[in-house]
Amino acid sequence: MIDLIKKRVEEKLKTHPNRLLHVLGVYETAIKLAKHYSLDQEKIAIAALFHDYTKYDDLSDQIKWLTKAEIVKYKKYPVMYHALSAASLLEETYHVHDLDILNPIRYHVWGKSNMNLYEKVIFISDYAEPNRTFFNPHEIYDLALKDIDQAVCVCMKITIDYLIKENIVPNVEQMEAYQYYMEVTSGKTKQNY
């Protein structure tokens, strides 16, 4: 299955070499974190390879894979459409129904409260892959090896700070997730696995 997914991703992103480089970087980083946290590497590999599969599809094509509720919910945040549509496409086209694969794809954009390890690994790998240039991905990766929740919190803060700098209001879910991980990392909230 991994070879098939990898081939499809390479075909789809061949006209977007930087995105393909990013996806392969996420894949490599996620596999290393999966080994460190004793996770199923096949599940992680599929999620990592497919997380940006529909990134360059027209919004009208992405929307075809979404529920009406998802379209309405994220109308002001269409950046979420590629994550949700990629997960739906993987489920429908490749008959993948494992939530340890689908949910990391769905939530890789800004995370969510109480993520499981699969979700955290893909979320962090999207930031910590070595081809990122707008912050130090190696620091995030090293932190993820020591304290994965702290790494999640740092990644969320990077995005929120960027949005605020660009005068974009972060999504409520995004802020709730960040608050949750601020509390987790300060010891106020227990993470449920």
C-alpha cells in the first residue's frame, strides 16, 4: 500500500517539486518519530505521504469530498479543505478506514485538542521536516523526541503568531487546541490517550 500511495503522490505532485520535497520530508521525519514512539510505521507513512494530496486541487474539487457541514464550518478557513478532502479521498478511493491514518491527515493543518500520538507525529512532522526554512525544524524535531506535547504547543504557536502578524484571525478550534496544549505542558490538564 505504501508503494502505491507514494507513486500516486509523486505523480500528482510532479509539477510541484517543492511540495513533493516537503511531503517526502514529512514522510521521513514522521517515520523517525514513529520509530521513537513505537507507532505503526505503515500507518504513519500513509498519513504522511497523503497529507497534502489535494493541496493544489481547485477548491471546487476539494469541496466535492467534503460534507455540507464541513464546507460551512470552514468557509472562512478554506485552508482546511485540503486536509479534509485528502482524508475523504483516501478513505473512498483506497478504502482506508483506519482513524490512525485518516485523522492525522484531517487535523494536520492546526491540530486539535487531545490528539493521539499518530495525530501529533504528523502534525509535528509537517513543521519539523528538514526542508522547512521559515523557522528551525531541527529544534522542533529534537523537542518532539523529548516532549511531544511541548513540540505540539510550539508548532501551534508558530502558526498563530504568523496569522496574527498577517492580520488573520485564528480559528476558534485552533485557539482552543493551543490553549489545551498550553495547559497540558504546564501540568494543568492530563492528556488522554
